[in-house]
Amino acid sequence: MFDKKKKPYTDLLGKTNRIVEGTKIKGDIISKADFRLDGELIGNFETSGKLVIGPAGIVTGDIICNNVDIEGKFSGIVQVTELLNVKATASVKGEVKVGKLSVEPGADFSAICVMSTTEKQTIAVDEQKQ
């Protein structure tokens, strides 16, 4: 009667992982699903989904993903195959490799930027080298 069947992984793809404000993580995060970070991450982040760094979020490290919305602070190298969306409240410092870039007025964007429609291929080649 109370037997719950586990949902297959594909049913969980619409879900979002979340690190709340006040949480500090030192280390790397690897996720296949979307992710929202309102806490602090000191380390690298990799997902095949979308990352949202909330207004209170702080990331110091490298990011590899399909899409990123940054409202908080980021420092490091970010590789985005599709769209990097930098909100007005954001602070981005470091190196940015993107397919498309959107920066709202008021954002602190102090980064070296490379835009390429072949970024997905470049990331795949970089991963094979490791």
C-alpha cells in the first residue's frame, strides 16, 4: 500500500538543486540537473544544466555549464556553451568563454571574454585532454 517506486533519473531533470544563503561549501560540485546557489562555493562547479547564482551567492572557482544567470559574485573562469546572463547586481571577475553574453547595465563585469558559437566543441576537447 505504501510502496513508493523510485522515479527514474529522467523524471528528476526538471528539478533544481539548491544551496541556501548562509551555507558555505569548500570543494567541487558536479550535477546533471539545474542548480541554484544562494550560499558560498569555494571550488569548481560543473553541470550539463543551468546554474543560477543568486544575489547573495558567491562563487570563487571555475564553472562549466550550458547556461548561467549571475546575480551575486563570481571570480574565476566560466565556460558556458549557450548563454551567460549577468544581472545588474552581479560582480564578475576573471575569464569568460561563452556562446552568448548578456550584461545588464549596472553590473560589475571585469573579465576577459571570448565569444564563440563553437564553444561546445572547445569544452569537449578540453575535457578529453584531462
